[in-house]
Amino acid sequence: MAYNNSGNYYRPSPIGGFSFFPPVIKALLISNAAVFLGMMFLGNFHLGENYLGEYFYHYFALLPIGAGFLPWQLFTYMFIHAGFTHLLFNMLALWMFGMELENTMGSRKFLLFYILCGLGGGLVNLLVAPLFTAVGPTVGASGAIYGVLLAFGMMFPDRLIFIYFFIPIKAKYFVILYMALEIISVGSTDGIAHFAHLGGALVGFVFLLTDGYQFGSGSGRSATMFTSAFSRRQAPPSSDYTNVSDARIYDIRDHAHSNEEIELQRHIDEILDKISKDGYQSLTAEEKRLLFEASKKLN
């Protein structure tokens, strides 16, 4: 069983426990690509006097209030993209920054986080943007992705990001730079929904605050999870555990020589499955106690 030093436990995979395509990320990539391809194919067909693509935008893009707005557009606009480049960069950013968040949060919480950031970005664009600039139809997952970007920068502030593949910058400075550019661009006529970006980031920030995340605590330690994706390493033995976040669970399949250890393996597997799905916060007090006790026995 793999671990990282910040106390986040996750199931082992063939490359060490870190999923490069966790279920929610995978589903979002597929669904966004499917919508884009579907609109590209069906959009060229006529329905009456108009193309189907025009109906898609009219009913599912986020339109301004008084210009065709419908409530469900706050959700559907996140899955529509203006072109292949728009889709490509959004999905690449979602995968790069979202996969580690989902592995850390758990799939259910990450999905909730993503949707709320997208809804928040849409609401800000709908209600605040018209006060500063002219607003037209809004499409794209950028609002939700800016929430993901902000969360990555705050949860893994010292992780290096390589701009253009060779310029290293810490995640916290990368996020600050991007947010500053969005604020500076407010009110511009470049056709980009800057308020949706800022709204998604704001909702992401509030979500993490209310959920009790301690920003920056993983700055040096979070790298362990990324490293463990390429190398399976045993936790060094230790008998000095002060709380459950210090407990280290590692693979015991090669060390299970009794029925008691095999049964312990089964229970720990179930707990780690639960953490992978819903996050560490979903554990009961008894499950946390069992995880802590198991760590002492195995080390």
C-alpha cells in the first residue's frame, strides 16, 4: 500500500499507487471531447432554416440574462468549446492540475469541487461581468479549471511547473501570475470570459477554506506522492507516532505470514478504497483508529 507523508492514503496501482487518469478526470475528458465531436458533426445539419449548431449554442451556451438565458446553461456551458484549441488547452490543464487533486481529495469530493467552481464562474460572469463590459454567449470549462488551478497552487505551493516545458516556476507563483493577469484583463474586449475565470477561482478558494484544508502544509511533502508514482518504496520503520497523519501504511503482501495479517490487509484495503473514493475526511473514528493501529503493527 502506498502512502505520502501528508497522511493521504491511496490504493496501489501498477506504477505505485498514483492514478494518472482517475475516474472523474477520465469522465470529464471523454464527455468534453464527445460533446465537441458531436457538435462538430451534427452542427452542420439543418433543422428548419437554421443549423443544429446554432440551436446547441442557443440552448446550452451561457447566454446573458434577457438574451436567452436558461437556468441549465450554468451547467451545460462547461462542456461546450469554441474550437479544438480551446478544448485542447482546457483539457490539458484539467488533466495536469486535476489528477493530483482527485487522487488527494477523492473522486466524489473532486467532482463536487469541479462542478461548484464551474457554476460559480458562470454566476459571476452572468451577474457581475455585465457591470464592467459587454457580455455575449459564454462557453468552456475554464471557470471550473481556474478553480482547479487555484486549488493546486494552494495545496502544492512549491511544486515546480515548467512553462513552455523548460522555464521552472513554483505553483504558488504560477497561480498568482495567472490570477493577476485575469484581474488586469477585467473589462477588456478580448472576448475572453475573465470574470468566469475569477469566479471559478473564488469558489474554489471558499470551498477549500470551508472544507478545512491547511494550505501550504504539503509544500515539501506533496512531492512524495508524485515520486511514488514511479517508484514503489517501503516506509522506513518507526515506532513514534503522535497522530494518524504520521502513520505510514505500506505494502504488506510480502510480509503477511499469518491469518491475522491477511485479515488486517483486507480491512486496510477496504479503508483505502473508501479514502480513494471519498477522501480521508470520510473515515469514521473507528476506521481512523484501525488505520493508525495497523501502521504501528506493520512498522
